[in-house]
Amino acid sequence: MNKKFFSKDIEESIRELETNVENGLSESAAEERLKKYGSNMLESAKEKPLITKILAQFKDFLVIILLAAAVISMALGEDFLDGIIIISIVVVNMIIGITQETKANNALKELKNMSSPKAKVKRDKVVEKVDSDNLVLGDIIILEAGDYIPADIRIVESINLKIDESALTGESVPVDKKANIVLDDDSSLGDRINLAYMGTMVNYGRGVGVVYATGMNTEMGNIATILNEVEETETPLQLKLDSMAKTLGIVCLVACALVFGIGLYHGMDILEIFMVSVSLAVASIPEGIGIIVTIILAIGVQKMVKSNVVVKKLRAVETLGSTTVICSDKTGTLTQNKMTVVKVFDTENIYNVTGLGYEPKGEIVSENNTAVTKNIELLALGAVLCNDSIYKVSDSKIIGDPTEGAMLVFGEKLKLNKDIMHDKYKRIREIPFDSDRKLMSTYHTKDDRVVMYTKGASDEIIRRSTKIYKDGQITEMTDRVRERLQKQNNDFALQALRVLGLAYKEYESEKDIDEKEEDLIYVGMMCMIDPPREEVADAVVDCKRAGITVKMITGDHKVTASAIAKTLGISDENGNAIEGRELDKLSDDELKEVVKNTNVFARVSPEHKVRIVTAIKDNGNIVAMTGDGVNDAPSLKRADIGIAMGITGTDVSKEAADMILTDDNFVSIVKAVEEGRTIYNNIRKVVGYLLSANIGEILIILTAILFNLPVPLVATQLLFINLMTDAFPAFALGMENKEEGIMDKKPRDPNESILNKTMKKGIAFKSVFLAIGVLGSFLYGLHFYNYAVAMTICFVTLVISELCISYSARTEKYIGLKRELFSNKSLNKSIFASFIVLALTIYVPFLNDVFTTVPLTSFQVGISLAFSLIPIIGSEVAKSLFVLE
């Protein structure tokens, strides 16, 4: 069926849907159509079987090698405890991964809950409430204020009908709906004023509509389809860790093969050399790195909660730190989503109204230092009296139309409370707002007279006024004055302000009322806007300084979006802005070029948002997308990281997102970016530290085998170092505070590996020095003592060396002794604990047997300390040669 019912008139729509407005469908016809077209329900993507989720957790190359080494050692009856520990770590990571995936895939379930459970439907001439699941094409729907739209409908009757479509289109104010209008074929989603969509809500008035789309064929169903089709991509951190794991795996296998081959060449027993190779695998693979990274991210998540950011997926924390582009919705994210009177005009002077949102605080300040005139007082009085909304001053809440709510707040700033004013000036009659007239009038008693206050579209008020009120004096409205007022109205409109005019008319008594909105006395204009959040402009500056581009993607009008973007610094005076209908004419390749130099996208649909985000990503960017509406859900899922609003956000957007802002404040994103960068830096420090240690261990064993020396370390010692001694400092390094100037750098190249060239050089240099120091201590022990003492000295030297290197790893830059070495209290505690555990392994008889150690004399410990200085010196030399940025 052709769904472009916005381009058809009412008669054609009714005819195509084979229905009747007066009678509605018959029950039998409704049943037949229900069988033919199916239920008015949204479908969910097929749930992955549990076994599939489990297997997906074991596809990591590093995990496969670890499991293989663990199983082989256990099968041979050697190092059984080691294998159990490794497998336990893998299983814990698997459980965490499955739990996170299960929690993250509920978006479509929430989307289904947004449809109305009941709908008022006319069937067989009778209006009845029907389960919305049972609606069919051609059903006649009765719409009243407060009703949710249960399906997509073509409006056939409208009486002052306004529908809140913000969740679907991003429009900041309710949309006036008109039945008797036919639109162009290329009209965008937000401009289709003769349609109403599933999941939106009637804000004002009443109407009648005919269902033309149900279930997955609705606009809400289209979003559900996109959510099903959009695949979640791996985060940059996942990709980098996977890449590093493959590299480590290859290095590990090559090293094991070398050791095995060299051992056979030297005539070692096959089983013995095989177990040495397995020990080397245990040594070379940082088993704890996955869980350490998880804990670092978890710590970051806890810090971000204090900054009003809730992270649903741990790895999203690092992704935000790598972000190069933030695509932000306008309404409720960059703006307050609270219409506010910001300027008033008294026919001569412009006054700025301070105070934003629904707080009744603010002043009226003239732009040319003139006092507040009687026009402004009358303007406020008329705005309060000619008003059907409710303003709860105690909790700053508006019930009703947000535009009228803004007027009530404006009145409060002039001490004009609606309840008090309505008691003083009783309303005796009214002419409701009509979208054709664009006016609303109310009649009030004033002493023995009656006053009609009329508000509405400013150009209509100007046209219908024959007199003008000037600070207590009434004069004739001349063509010259009318032209000047219209020019001022146009100037306000160019500033993306929503302009309403106010006029009045007096009658001697109630019997003289003519209900004609003509011959009015013009008073002035009120200018409203959904104002930008005051702190967002500074946050945008911070983003630019950090090399992050901010782009606005909104369903609102181009003029409004451009004005807000310029105010916030998202675009300059010459900044490009493009509408959804223009995007439809662009190919994907053309769009990739357009998004490079365009920061404002207006009047866009959910499909447009996904295309825009995809194009930006295809240009090599890491994209964060913010939003609060149902229409944002597909793009939130498509982005590298989706950020939903916690207060105004719909459940659908929250479920589709990776992070939620509990204060709906764009500034919180900047704080999260800073935390994300800090976490990424800390992960690099941890990775660099662990790899330097583990590669050093490979070199120690490989060199010993190569020169036909006794094996300097056994598997239990290596596992002790990797899982215990390395782990404590690594955790502490993950809690390092941010380094100065972290937000003054541009984002890292998203394609750059965690192990960039400079870092690889540093790791190689430090690993060699570690091997030299430790092997030196081992050779010393062999020369002056026996093999057992030599192995213990080697073990102690390796542990102390790695603990000392952890202090050097606190910063990737060489800054000598300028940095306070002991300012990280967590690291100090972990080093202290590690030394105690090390002492226990040497001096407790039971642990001597477990770790193959012997008690050392104080002199022998001193020897280990002396050789431990070599790696720390090498670490600082490496940083001076290869400065790690």
C-alpha cells in the first residue's frame, strides 16, 4: 500500500483504505483485516541462544592459547592448580560478558511498551475502547487530549489539535495538526501536519483519524526495524586489545617453538622441554590483563557516577575518551527543553527577560536603559489571562502547552500570578485557539467593563489592529507604524525566536461583545525560545580545545537549529546547515564529503540520523551520539558510543544507549571524555608495565635455554608473579589521577594500536634491561651458591625489579625526579603488600615447597636489590630515548 497519505486528500485516503468515517469498519471487516495484515505490534529481533553467547566469549585468540596451555598442563598432571586458576579467570570474564550483553539488548522491548494499550475506535457506528494490538488499516480513531496515538493515522478531522512529537521527531513544541491539507511528496517527517504517529501524544484539542499503517509498517516500526538491522560494532578498546592479543599469541607460539627446538637440540627430555615451553606460555601471556582492564574500567564507572554519568557497558568508558566527534540532539541536550520568554517589545523598545526555564526568577532589562513601560505590564497581564495552561510555582512545573507556560512564568517575573489575576479579572467568555486563525481570545470583567485579550501569530495581531497602545496612550495604527512593527517581527523571527503578539479590545458591557477579533489595540510582542543551557557554550569550547568536533542533529527547523548552534559556538556565521530533504538527494559517498564541513543537520528523520552517524564513522572518526527520543535510538545504537538523557530520555533511548546522563547536561559529557582519556592512559600504563615484565620473562627463559643454562624460574614462580605480584601494582596504576593537560591534546588516531611504535621500542628496551638484571643475579647465584639459591635469588630479583618498574610506569613521559614518586597511595600499599607476600614465599617452609624457593641471607637479598637497579635504570633510559606521548 502506498504510505504517502500526507500527499493525499481526505477523500482519496478514505477511498484507498476502504472505510467510512461516519460508520467505521464493521467487526467482521476488522477481523478479516487483522488476519490479513497481522497484529498492531512491534517485533523483536530473534534472541541469541545461550550457547551462542557463551561461544562468542571464547573467540579471543589470547583466551584460546591460555585455555590450551591450561588443559595440556592439567592433562599431563603438571601444574594442575595453575590450570584451574587460568580457567577460572576465563569463566568469570565469560559470565560478565554475557550479563552485560543481556542487559544491553532490551531496546525493542521498551519500544513495544510505548504503544497505547487501549484506543478509542469507531466500529459499526459505535465508539468503543479496543486493545491497540487489534487495530487494523481503515479503523477510525477518536483522539482527545492525553491520548497516545496507537498507530500511524491520517487525520480527517481536527479541532485545535496539537500533538507532542518530540520523542519521535525532536520537535521542541507540540505540532498543530490540520486535516484539510495536502502536502508535497518530499515533505519531511516533522512537516507532515496531517498525520499522527504511533507513540506520540495528543497535547491539546481533539480530532479523528483513519489508520493507514500498523505494527512494523508504522514509523515506530521503522525504527524497530533499524534497531534490528543495526549491528553493534566493537569499541576501539576491544579492537586494540584483540589486535594486541593476536600479536602476543604469535610471539608466544614462536617463543615456545624456539624453546622446544633449542631444548631438543641440547638433548633435553621431550616431556621436560615440553613443560618448560608450557611454562613459557604461562609466563608470556598476561593472564590478568583482561580482568585488570575490567577493574580499571569499573573504577572509572564509579568515578563517572559522581559526574552524573551512568555507564551501562564498561568498555564504553574508554571509547568516549577516544571520541573525535560528538553528535548531539538539540532539544533537552543542548537546550533546556523549556520554552522561555527571552525578549519583549513594547512597540518602541526591546527588553531582555533574564532567567531561564520555569524558575519564576528574572528581571526585565531594557536594551537602551529605558524603564519598564505600561505596555510591558499590560503585555504580561494579557499573557496570563489569555492562557489555558497551569503553572505550579512551588515545583516550577508546567501543565499544558509549553508556549503558554512560558507566558505564565513571564507573568510571575512581574508578580502577576495567574490564580490571583483570574480572581481579579473573571473570565466570562473565550474564543479557543484555531490553527487557521492562529489566534486565541478571552473576555474578562474589569470594573463595569469587559476586556478581550487576544494573543497569537504576531503578523495576524498586527494586521487586525487599528490602534496602538503606547505607555498609557492610545493612538491610530498607521501604515508606517504597521510596517515598522512587521519589520521588527521579521527581525525576531530571523533570530529563531517564536514570536507572539498581544492586543486587546474594550466593551462597555457583556451585552456589547461581538466576538470579532478585529479593530484591536496593539500592545506588543513576546519572543520565546527553548534556550541553550548556559554552561554548554563553555563545554563546546573545551571540546574544540580537545580536538573534538560537535555536530547538532535535530528534527527541529533549520533556522532554529542554526541560531542555537551559532549561540553555542557549534557553527560560525558562515557555518553550513542542511535539512533532511537535502540529504535524501545525496549518495552515501556524497554524504561522507558533506559531513566533513557541516555541523548542523535539521529536520532529519531517524534514517537520516543513522546515515549521518555512519558517514562520519566512515571518515575514520570515533562518534558519540546523544539523544533522548525514540527517534534517536537507532543512531545511538549505530554510534561508537550512544549517550541517552536520564531525565527527559525515553526508555527506548536509554536501553539503546551505552551511557546515560543523569542530569541531561552536555557538560557531563566533557567530564566523561576527560575521565575516558585518563582511563585510556592508565590502561596503556598497565599494558606497558605488564608487557615489559612478561616479555622480560620470555627473554630470561629463552636466553637460559639458548645458552644451555638450567631453567632459572619454574611455572609456579612465573604464575605467582603474573597473577599476584604484577597484579597488585597494575591495579594501582589503573587508579592514577589524570595528568595535566590531558584535555589540551587532540584525540589519538583511532586506528593507532595501544602498542604504537614508540611504546613498542620502550617495552623492548625495558624488557632487555629486565632480562639482563635478572639473569645477572641468576648467574651470580650459580657461580657463588647452588642451583636452589640461584633460582631463589633470580626469583626475588625479578619480583623486586618489576615492583620498582611500576613506579616508573606511573607516567609515560620522562620527567626525572620532578614527579612525586610516592603520591599514588594505592601503589604504595600494593608494593608493601607484595613485599610481604614475597617474604612469605621465601621464609615460610610450606611455601618454600610450593614455590621451589629457599630462605636467603640478608646479604643474598642485598645482591637481589643491587641487580634490581639495572631494570629501573633501563626503564628511565628508555623513556628518555623514546618519549611516550
